[in-house]
Amino acid sequence: MFDPDILADLMAAEAKIKQLNQNDIQAAEEAAFEINQLLESIDELLETAGFNEIGKVPDDPANAELLDQIRQKINEASDTYNGLTADQKKLIDQLDQDSDALDNLLSVISDYKEAFPNDDSIVEPKMASLIENCTITTPAVTYTGGDLTPAVTVRDGNKTLTKDKDYTVKYTNNRNVGPGKVTVRGKGDYTGEATGTFSINPKGTTLSKPKRAKKAFTAKWKKQTAKMSISRITGYQIQYSLKKNFKSKTKTVTVNGYNSGSKKIGKLKKKKTYYVKIRTFMRVDGKTYYSGWSGVKKVKTK
């Protein structure tokens, strides 16, 4: 039977969300009405002064007071719009199709700037930015058995956004090896929602000093037998090289099965020093996830 306390909490949360949405709708509608009222008052000022459009008003001392009043009302309308949250700005377009408050404001500003191109005192409406147009990056993390919440970086062009100011983050599928998911929702000057993914990699292992042999060595490591959610690792990947930096003369050997703990590697050059490291891997839904590499060990063949 469903817990009545949980049901009550869910209903309360839903009611709160509906109330928040209703508050945004009301704020958007009131702002649209106020903007259009201010723009209508500009038409009344022009009509009273004997002009039918802003572009017909001469820029001379006789009309200085009229132009000052027009500027004041344009800026007040822009300030009204800019005072809204990004979600409320978005609602003006969605809920106020008949009044077209923003389009009307932009049209008046355009007319004014065309008539008086050297006047830089006009306040521009600041449009809501869409979070889905931003770049979301999240680093890979290692399985721990608990929920993982790696830091999310959200960039709007060259600007790095601030968590809880510009966006909020929700994590899902963030425990088991495989793809984790982040949902980023715009806040403040940003609106909309976008998703990103990050890799949850398996735990690694440690490599013992390899045992040297004639033109060969045996790599030994600590078995990684831990269950990571419902399954264990798929196997191990050994990499060895004549170069300490592994940038050339490097080969990779795959050992399948989590229960393996050693592997002899032969057909090598005699009396040569090899550098060796190991990592685990796990296949999930057709994709392979790798742990970090172990520390490097070196061995000289006989």
C-alpha cells in the first residue's frame, strides 16, 4: 500500500510547483500589460504634440521635453521587462500573443534609434538566454557504490555560468558503472532545460613488480573481484613499452575475466627494460568503460 505521508508530500510538492508557475504567469501578464500601457502613452504624447511617429519629431530645443518623456517611458518599459526572470520573459511570448508586448517595445526602440542614432541613453531589453544553447561538460568519475555528483561546467560562449545563480543540476542514473545523466535547468537570466552525460568508470587495480624471464616477464596484479552494482569487471588491459612515457614502442594485452591475477608476456627483446601498467575495463550496453591506469612498474628481461 502506498505510504500516505509520501503521497501527501508529493501532492504538496506538485501544488507548490503549480503555484510557482501561476505566479510566473501572473508576473508575465502584468509586465506585458504595463509595457503596452507605457508604449500607448508614447503614442498619446506624440499625438498631443502633433506628430504621428517618433521619426517625425525634430531634434531641437523646442522638442527636448517631449523627447525626454519618450526616452523615459521607453526605458521604463525596458526596465519592466528586464526585471522579469528568464522563465517569465519566455512566458510573455507564450501567453501574450495578442498584445505582443516585447515586439512592440523592440519596434519603438528601433524607430527611436533610427531617428536619433547618436543617442545612447536608451535601455535595451535583455532577452532570456536558453540553457540548451550552452555547452555542458561533466568529468568522468570512478564507481564508489554510492550516488556520484561530479561538478558540472556550463558555458555560454566564453562565459562560465554559476551554479544556483544561472542554473540548477539534477543527477540521475548516477551510481552504477556506465553513463550517468545530468539535467541542467536555467535560472535567473537563463531558461529552458538541457541534459548531459558523464562516464562512471570501474574501480582499478594495483600492479606488483613483474617477474622477469628470458625474453619475457609475468605481470601480476591484485584481482578486482568487487561487484559494481549487479556485475563485476569484464577484465584487465595491460600495457607495456620500451618507453617510460608510453608514447611509442607500446603494446596492449587484454585479459578477460575478473578472476585473473597474472599474465605472462613473451616474444620480447632480451635484456631490455620494459615499463608496465594495468587497468580494468567493464562493458555496459555495448560500450567499454576503463578505470584509470595503475602506477608504472619496470622489469628487465633476461
